[in-house]
Amino acid sequence: MKFQNPKTKSKIAIINIVILIIFFTSFVFIYLNVPAFGRGDEFVLLMSLLVLVYLAYLGCPFFRYDSDGETLIFQNEKSLPIAFMVKESLSDFPKRKLIKFVIKNKPLFKKVLEIYISSKRVSSGQSKVNFDISYLDSRQIRDIRISLNKVINENKKEIYQ
């Protein structure tokens, strides 16, 4: 199964650019003491900053998943290069190394996919990789869950044979 959401990435990039423009113009107007929005200049500045921080909290808007073939590929990508608070990640590994996965719902509508992979490099024998899936809809999350459960069940069958 393959899927990705490039349309979401471009939409979030446009939203980020518009909010950045609003933030910087309101900052300049406050600095120059020019009343652009009346008494609400500081409010506009604060609200645009809060929206930018919230979008950064939600994480990367682009998510790619590929389970075709012998490997699983997960990728998170930023919408803008200046999104310094957002961490991009890319992970590809053989399907046989997948131990388990957890989809966590965090506060303020943030969703994270935690993948546990068997690894000889770590003393515990498994490593964890996180991916932001806040921008996926429920159908896409359901499809990922079904696909990963299928891989885990196939891994269990191979162990017991």
C-alpha cells in the first residue's frame, strides 16, 4: 500500500506564508507606531504568533507511507524550510523488523505514529521512531493501521513456522 498527501503540504505552506506576512506586518506597524488595526494590533500579532506555534506543534504536514515490496518506508517532511520547530524524519527498514506500532492522540488534536523496530544496536533490542500524522484524515489513519497490522501478523506467522 502506498499513499502520500502532497496537497496538504502545499495548503499548509500557503497558510504559513500568509500568517508569517500578517505577523511581520503587524510587528512592523507596532514598531513604527502606525495603527493599522486600531487597538487590536498587539492582538493580531499575538494571535498570528500563536497560530504559527500551533502549526509547528502539529508537526510535518507531509506524510508518505509505502509498504509495497520488502521494506516499509515512512517519511515526514516540512511545508517550509524555515519551519525550525518541526523535525523531518525518514525511515525505511525491512518488514520483518517491525515489532509493533502505536497511534497516540496527544492534546490539541496532535496525532503521532510510534513505530517499534527490532535493532541489535540498542541494548533493549528495539528502537522507537515517531512520525507526525496530525494532518491525515481518519480514513488514511485507518488504512495505515490495517496495513501495519497485516505486516505484524505476517511477521508472527513467520516466527511460529
